[in-house]
Amino acid sequence: MADIVILGAGLGGLPMAFEAREQMRKTDTITVISDSPTFHFTPSNPWVAVGWREAEQIKIELAPLLKKRGIEFIHAAATKVHPDRDQVELSNGETISYDYLVIATGPKLDFDAIEGLGPHGGHTQSVCHVNHAELAGEDWEKLVADPGPVIVGAVQGASCFGPAYEHVFTLETDLRRKKIRDQVPMTFVTSEPYIGHLGLDGVGDTKGLLEHELRQRSIKFITSARITKVEAGLMHVEEVGRQGEVVETHELPFKHSMVLPAFKGVDAVFGVEGLVNEKGFVLVDRHQQNPNWPKIFSVGVCVAIPPVASYPVPVGVPKTGFMIESMVRAAAKNIRALIEGREMKHESTWNAVCIADFGDGGVEFVAMPQIPPRNLNWAVEGGWVHMAKAAFEGYFMGKMRRGVSEPFYERMMLDLLGITKVRDSKG
């Protein structure tokens, strides 16, 4: 019997639990530890922030769901991982031992890196968590009642740019529907070196598509932007040149602002030697296994991935939903191999299939793999994308409620399209 412990129950942790239950033996125990009693579908947070979704619509209670699948659930926060003794300390005073540990905590949101950033004690909103999205929704209602300037963007060091684009376009769509768009100047502020970079050096013609969309909707934008400070109603921004010089400073007034922070590792793993990098992200090899602590695997946003290039304003690499599912599949198969004394042979493809919703349309892109150079690289825009995201929301939530990581028909369809999640290692 092997004890597999999973830290986190988000877009990485919950599918990991279901995949592990499918891949492991009946005698192996699966335990999920999460500081939240619910799973929530993060990609729908921008809709919560404009009132198009209620938070409860994208939540699932974890305890009964996991019990139904024969998976133990502990509602507590992990406070410290001890790889030297194969244990995890919890906020409830318990210490949990493991044979294999999967870290799927997601990130810690680094609002403290910039003065005045964030919804708690700062002056900007966030859509990184459903609770933040609810707060953003309350602030948005105030903006609608008393229109004024809006700023949306992502700070230096951010690695998840898609939600920022989704949010600014969704807000713009909502303003037009409410017939007050003409009263709201909008500015998009991003650390990306160019619009549509996305932390990936672009995908297909995302530069052209997204820049066109911003211009078409009369949304001003500032790239290579470094936010230095946020005051109540005023954002201080430095626009940085190719050599790192400040080419222009901006003082941007706002009545509503949503800015994505940089991410870092959670406190439970931060600073653990050999486990994480200097920012607290978990080090993994091509098998999703930590190279220094072979009993530890990691999936999702908490995984360390080097930037695709060096820029004057730091830009991180996103971990998209399909990419995370790819990590999950590889990790589960490799843990099963180790349990049975076999050599690990599965590695994540890190292919990306993403939908960026604009409220009344959007962009879909495919990057195989996500990090260039790529075998497939394209992006397409259309009104159907908004409906596609709504359909995917329902499909994914349905999978989670059934306790299934990947139904057989999804696997067959992806195989037919040539979009694979794992591949055999090449030695």
C-alpha cells in the first residue's frame, strides 16, 4: 500500500486526485489537503467580477465529492513541507506522512511587492481567486453607478496575462451593453514587451489580433510597463525601453482597476532547499518529479518554468489549463510506475489549448508545445469563442462533479486531433 498526498484542490489538485484514483491500485490511499472547502473554476472569475456569474455557480463542495471517489479530504492549510522526513505539517496541528507527495497548491499572490496593490489594504482589484472576483464585482457596481476611468493589466513579474485580456474586454462589453461606454476611458497596462506576448513570445498572430481588438474598442495600452506605486485613484507607471531605461512616466487616474499580481511559492514550500527556486516555485524534471527529492512531484501554477527570454521588465511564463492537465497525467502515471518498481517513462507534452473570452467573442489559440519552438502555432478570433468558453465551463464542472479527470470520449477526440497530454521519454 502506498500513501499519496496531494496539496491543493484547484485546477491542478482536484484533477490530480481523480487521475491518481484511476491510475493507482485499490489498496493505495489518496489524500487531498486544501485550505478551502470548495473547488472553484478559476477561468470564470472575470464573469463573476461583472455579475455574469454568481460565485456559487462555479464552486463545488470538496468533502462529499472526494468521499464518493474514495479519496480522503483534510480541510486545512499546509504550513510546512519536510521532504527530509516525508511529512507535511498542517494548520490544524496534524502532521501527515506520505510515500509520494504531489504539490498542487497554486501560487501565493505577491500583492506586497508593489505599494498599494491588491484588494486587501490596496487600491486595485483581482480576479485570481473567486473571493477576489466578488470584491471586484462590488467595486464594478460602484463604477457603473458613477462612471470614470478604468485600468486593467498585469504587473512586472506576472505570468498569467490571459485573464487580464479577458477582463478588460469583458468590462468593455459590459459597458457597451449598459450604454455607458462613452463615459469610461480605458487603459491596459502590461509588463509584456508587446501586446499579445502572453509570456509565450506570442502564439500565432496574438500580437495582431489582440492589438487590433484593443484599438477597435478604443482601449489605450502601455507595454513594457513597470507599476511603481498605486494610490487611491492614481496609478504610477514607468514605461521602459529596450535597454532598461525609463522612456516615459505615467500618472493614470482610475475609479476602477483590476491588476494581476506577480506569483511566488506558497509559505509551506518557500525556502525549502532543493525543492524550490528563489521565488518558491517547485523544481521538477520532465517527469514532474523534483530532482532532489524523488518522492515529491508537482503540477500546476506552482511549478518552476524559466521565462522564454529576458526582458527589461520581467515577464513570467503562464501555466494554462490544458498544460496543467498534461502535467497531471504524467505525474500520476510516473508515480504508479515507481510504486511498481518500474522506470518512469511518461513526460508532459506541455501542449496548450486556450480560450480567451471577450464577452462577445474572443480568441482561441493552440500552441504545441506551449514553450517555443513549436510544432503547431496558431490563433483564431471569432464570435463563437464566447459560447465555446461557456460550453467548456459546463463541461469541465461536469467532469469535476462526476469525479473524472478525462472521460474516454475526450481522450479519443484529442487523439484524433493529434493533441496529446503525455509522451514516452526519450531516454
